[in-house]
Amino acid sequence: MKRALVALAAVAVLIATVQPASAQQEPSGEITVFAAASLTESFDAMAKQFQKKYPDVSVRFNYDASSNLATQINQGAPADVFASADADNLQKAIDAGTVTPPPVVFAKNRLEIAVEKGNPKKIKGLADLQESGLVVVLCADQVPCGKYAAESLAKAGVSISPASKEENAKATLSKVSIGEADASIVYVTDVKASKGTTSGVKIADKVNVIAKYPMGVVKDSQNATAAKAWVQFVTSKAGQKTLTRFGFLPS
């Protein structure tokens, strides 16, 4: 009897020790995700799904050009996850020791010409962007959508002088949607997210560029458990389905 009581006591101690540790591993608290501006709509939608699965986690976002986000993180801005629209900017953070490798590619995207609703200028492809009098805007050179656009134009042998170069894909698209530009080169997902305020003109596959989106957990994250849960959710079947719904290509 005495031995049985001792054994039961030992089991009780073990349960008391293990249960709190397990509970601590369940994601909770708040995380801040630094994400490329082109992810705005898809990540906003995904956050609602994520919070249904993890009701104790609150997700906040900082959307901007990936180049700006990398700079902010490397300068010590508080963040938990970095989702970039290109590999180069995430690698800058990894090289600086601010993001933990390896990066995880979670989505792909394509470029598209955004034009005014209904395409009144009858733009059919990249070559038409050279036409005299056409107001074209691009993303800034250091921004992923700017680099991708330059690569696509070079493939097509097209040279243009943009009226302006904007800080991110959303700002570039906005110039078209409010009538300050006739066309811009952004992502397919941006045109889709505009919900009819702009129209899209396809760029031929042979001169288009496939953008790869990688993501990583920030090394100094104050909530690494929830940050890792976010990364896992984005790459899960449910997360990938949401990204596809918003026009992204599978990773």
C-alpha cells in the first residue's frame, strides 16, 4: 500500500510539472508581422483565420516595401516575422543577424500592367508603354516590384521614362486608380485587390517575372512561439488556399 501511495504521488508530481510546460507552448499574446505591401489583403484575411485557430494571439501588421521593412528590422524595429516580396531583402536581414535562417518561400506572384478602368488607352502590352503622351509610373528601383518591372521591361526590350517612382506596389497602383497615371507595372494580386477600380493587362509569360516571397522569424522576437505558429499557418493548406484566392501562385 505504501509503495502504491508513493507511486501515485510521483505521478501527481509529474503531471503537475508537465501540464504547465505544455500550456506555455500554446501560442498566446501579440505578434507584429512586417510584410510586403502586396500581401495586405491576403494577410488581413489570413489573420482572421489564424485567430480562430489561436484565439489568444493578436496579430498586427506593418505593410511597406520589403526594402524599407528590411531596413527597419535591421535598425532594431520591434517585429516578430518578416515576409518579403523578394529573397534579396530577407537575405539582408539574415546577413545582419536580425532574422533567423532558413527562410521559407510561401508564395509566388506575377507582374501585370495596371491601367485605368476599362483600359481607355487600349494598352495591349509592355511595348505600348513607350507611346508618347502616356503617363506611366513604376515602383522605386530598390523596391522588389521596381526591380521586377525593370527585369521584365529589359526582357521585352522596352525602355520607358516613368513619370514617377513610388515607394511600394500599393502606392504605384494608387496613381492609376485615382487617375494620376495611365498605367503602372505592379503584381497581378494588386490589380485583383483593386476590385474593379483598375483593369489589368497581362504581360506575356516569356517576358514576365515570377516573384518569390520568403518569410522568416525575427531573431529578437518577443513571442517566438506565436511567430513560428504564424509561419506554419501561412504555409499550411488553409493558408495556401487563402493566398491562391487572392491571386498568388502556389509556393
